Amino acid sequence: MFEAEAIKNFLLVGAAVFLSLSIFLCLMRAALGPRFSDRIIAANIIGTKIILLIAVLALIIGQDYLADICLIYAIISFLSVVVLGRSVLEKKEEEHEEEQEGESE
């Protein structure tokens, strides 16, 4: 029984390390991405991976309340991506309207 628990903890810590490294790589993509859409997608992926990391840490330390934090973080992450996407669409609509007004004159 002890060996199974040790293997489980080893795999969970390995998953946490892997998620941390992949979050760092997504952060680099968000900083270097050539387009704004790349940055939004990278931010969404970072949010999802952080949720997974919190869930893995909840399993490692055995605290159930962290699952509630995962749900709250998921809602905040979703809303942030929606707000960023909406602001980009509004900005493009304004630019399009300005181009149409310039052409009509």
C-alpha cells in the first residue's frame, strides 16, 4: 500500500512540474505572439492550465476546498477572455467605421 501512495504522489508532482513548464511556454507565446488573437488564446490556455495545476495541488496536499477555488478561477478566466475578445471586436468595428467615413468624403 505504501508503494502505491508513493507512486501516486510521484506522478502528481510530475504532473505539477509538467504543467508549470507548459504554463511558462504559453506565457512566452503570449508575450511573443505576432497577433493579438495568439495572445488571447495563450491567455485562455494559461488559465486552463492553472486550473489543472490547482486541482493537482489539491490532490497532493489533500485539501478539498481548492476545488472551489478552481471553479471560481474558471469563471474569472472565462470572463476575462470574453471581455478581451469583445474589446478587440469593438476596436475593429470602430476602425472599419472610420475607414468607411474616410472613403465617403
